[in-house]
Amino acid sequence: MSDEEKKLSQQILLQQIGLLLEANNTKEIGELLSEQRNSDIAEVIELLDNEQRRIIFDILDKSTTAEVLEKVDEATRAEAFDLLNDEEIKSIFPELDLDDAADLLAELPEEIRHKVMRSLAPAEAVEIKKLMSYSEDSAGGIMDPVLISALEDSTVSEVIKKIRGAEIDEDFFSIYVVDKTGRFVGDVRIRLLLTSREDTKISTLTDPDTIYVAADADQEEVRNIFSKNDLIVAPVLDKNHKLIGRITADRVIEVAEEEAAEDLYTMAGTDADELDKFSAFHAARIRMTWLLPCLIGTAITALVMMFFKDHNPLVYVVAVAFVPMIAAISGNAGLQTSTIVVSGLATGHLAALKMSQVLTREIRIAILVALSCGIIGALIRAFLPGLLGIATSENLAEELRFIFAFGVGMFSSIMVATTLGLFLPFLFRRVGIDPAISSGPLVTTANDSISVAIYMALTLLLIR
């Protein structure tokens, strides 16, 4: 089904549910929803108001409600939890996979979270606590603890019997092999189990070079491991090399979407937390957290410009007239560089991880760009005032010096902006800050201030 067909189908479903809700025909709503995928129901839930959502939740069974709540966005889920009473919330979590239950529990207020944990089976509560002990952005935080493992001295027959007896509603691609102490040895593909003799020792089929991830590895690192090695699933090991869970490709796809969205929010000067609530005041507060420092930064730029106010008034006015050009060109040049580096760091490309390679390439590009913009900018500076009938000097030599100073100022500001765009992502990554911030408004504002200061200093000081 194409995107347009899917969108049309969703609109039709939404209209049908709307009409049935107006008619208070809960029976037909239930029949209609029973024919839909849970993901489609989740999309509809996001478009309904709270009163309509309450009716839908009364119609859906616990299992479907749980899956729908897991699929809706965080803002909708927060409002849905407000609609449900404590008993309804507690009844939802036994229906969820353990990793999903841990994620949703983290979004609940602490008081309700404790009530839910006390209502769960002891074994499930222990597993969920373990998952919640890991950082939500780590491999341990996104792993699924449900898996099938076998001792290395088991036979194929014993492992197959174990698979048949496992009451797990999960897809398995391989069986993980451990030693008697629980340390990970390797994995065995299901295909090998089905094509080997029943008395074959599982140790002879085990791949000892199985790619695994550490529990404390960042989810971005996990995504890169999956991407580079075309993995469907990977085991998760603790610091003692013991098997504690697995991560599947579908979870990694979710992680990739989360990381991409997080970088976009950061580069735009906002935060994913803005989507947690529908409140305009909440969103405005988050945005102002980023914009207020930008206001301060532009005020510093204004101070820099006023510092040179005692120069020749006509020369000063003409120089100031070209400040937006300098800020825009140098800022965009720096942003291009930082975006390339941030993207490379995020995807784990080898070139982006080796700073020497990036430095060599980007400096050459920066020199070419800065020279081109410096020459073109100088030509614009040479002819534009004349077209408007403005003469900054009657002396040709002095006028040429003005033009040269402008070109040098343009070249220098672009080189500085590009250098900052190149080094800041690496610096932020080294100190544990999200490199995407280097492409955000805070850094670009600082970049503008520095570029304008360089331009004004070189332009006005070179013509004294």
C-alpha cells in the first residue's frame, strides 16, 4: 500500500469511527477496530480528543490497549495515562513485552510506577527493574531480556526440545550458547539446528565469532554495529561477558528514528521533550531556553560593531552594510562543515571518526570556498556602492585597499567559521556532549559574533 493509499484509508477509518462515536454505537466500533492493525488504531487514537479516547479504551481489550499505548506518541500516551485509573494502568503492563513495559513505566509518575511494580509477578518485576537500571539510551536499556540459551555440551535434540517447550511469543533467529558459568560462547543459527543430526553436540555448531554488544554501549553505537554488519539480531553481554539479553533489528530501526529526530531538534534549537505535552507554555519555555542565549549572543555582536564606531562615518556605514553578508556566508559555511562532521560521527563512518582525514579534506574545501566567496564578495563590494551613487573614497588606491580589506575579512571569517564547525563536534564528543549542538543556534550565534568581529577588525583596521 502506497503512502497516499494508507493516508486515505486512515482518513476513512477516522470518519467511520467519528460517525459511530456520534451515534454512540460502541458495538460497531468494536467490530470495526477488531479488523484493524494496532498501529492503525494508534494513529487514530492520536487524532481523537480525550472524551473519544476514553470511549475507545473502554471498547478495546487489555492486550490491544497495551499495544496501542506502546505505539502512540509520548504526548498522547501521557494524556491517555491521565484518562485511565490506577487499576486500568496496572492491568496493561502484564500484556506488554518486558522491554516495552520498562520504557512505559519510566514515563509514569513515581507513585503510580511503584503501584504497577507491586502488581506484577515477582519474576517480571525483577526483570523490569534490571532493564530500568540501565540508561535508557544504552544497549541494556533497549534490549529484550527474553531469549533462549543452551549449554555448550547440549545436543541438537535437547536444544530443539527446549525451543518447543518454551512458552515465548517471540521470533528467534539463533540460539545463544553459554558455558556452565553463564558466560557467552557464541550462537547457533536455527538453520543449522534443523539440518544437523539430533545427537550432534551444540558446541560443534557454535559460531565463536558472533558479534555482540556490551550492555553499557550507547544506542547510537549499537545502531552503527547493526548497520555495518547487516545484523538481524545481536546478543547483549554484561561486564562479566554473561548473556543478559538481545537486540533485534526492529528495535534498532526505532533507535535510528529517535537519534535522527533528537539531532534535528538539537540543530533546530529545541528538544524532544517539547512533544511530551501539548501545552504551548511548555513548548515556549523549552524554545526560549535556547533562544535567550542567542539574544545575548546577538547583543554581543552589536557591541562588537559599536566598538568600531569612531572610524570614518562613511566607511563605517558601508562596512556595516555588508555585515549581514559576512554573518550569513560564514555562518552557513560553518554550518555545512559541522553538519557533515556531525552526520559522520552519528553514522560511524570511518572517515568521520579519523579526525586527520576529515581535517585534511575540510580545510582544502574551506580554503576553496573562502577564496571564492572572498573574491566574489570583494567584487560586490567594489561595484555595489557605485551603483547606488555612494563613494567611500575619491582616491583609487584607497578604494582598492577598502575592497582588498573586505575580501580578506570575508576570507578570514569563513575560515574561522569553518574551523569551528570542524573542531567543535569532535570537542563536544570528547567531553560527552551531543555533537549535534555544534550545529545548533547557540554555536551558530557565537560563530556569527566571531565572524563579524574578525570582519570589522580587518576591514576597518586595514584601511586606517
